Amino acid sequence: MNPLLHLDRTLDEVDPPRWPAPDADATRLVSTVHGLRRVKLGDLSPGDLRMLVAQRVALHCTLPLAALLLLEEPLLDATFYPGDLLLTAAGAPDSAWALLPDLRGRLCAVIAGLPDADLAELPRGSAEELARFTGRRAPQR
């Protein structure tokens, strides 16, 4: 499924079955994720996508949308810090990325082009995580 063809639909519509409402005592995270499944794909913010990818929700839809944002702005500050969406996407399971070989290749090329100084600004361990994702050696600090 190409999520770009369904930007006017929600995850509940394109990733059945629909999720029931969260329990009354659900955590804020659970309630938020449930709520995001009812937002149109085209209305999901970078922060929403970061949360959904981090929680492994409908990766066949959310990961391509996140990757497309990252191709334009790899160090996008989605929620916490510049590069948080990139690190979340890079940490998605290889099985999810296996469905998106072209996007992964394009994103790897973008990551390879990032200056070492930008990578050094990311949290500790980030360069190694990105190196694992791209299959390249991490720059020495």
C-alpha cells in the first residue's frame, strides 16, 4: 500500500482492524497512539510520526511518510531534538525497511552526506545507530 495515495484516510481505515477506544485507565502514551490512528495520514505531524514509528504502529504506512520527511530534512526536530525522527526511523525493524528498499537506499545516501559535525551534535550512540542502519562505519569522535 502506498500511503501517499491515502493521505485523506486514517490508520484505522488503511490498517485494519480498527482499534477500540483505549481503557479509561490507559497511559497518556496509549491514549495518544490510539487517537493518532484516527487522524488523517496527511495531517500527521513529524512528532506524530515519530511516536507512531517508535511504537511500531502500522510501519508500512508511517515509516514511508517519516522517510519522505527525512529525505528533505534529515535532522528534523520532530519532538525532542534535531535528528530524533531520523534516529527513530533508523531504529525501526529491518523487516519494515525490507518493504521499502528504495526509500532506505535514498535515506542511507542522505545520511552518508551528513557532516560529521552534525552527527556529533546527536545524542551519544547515534552515529553508531546510523552506521548500523546504513551499513557503514561510524565516524570517530
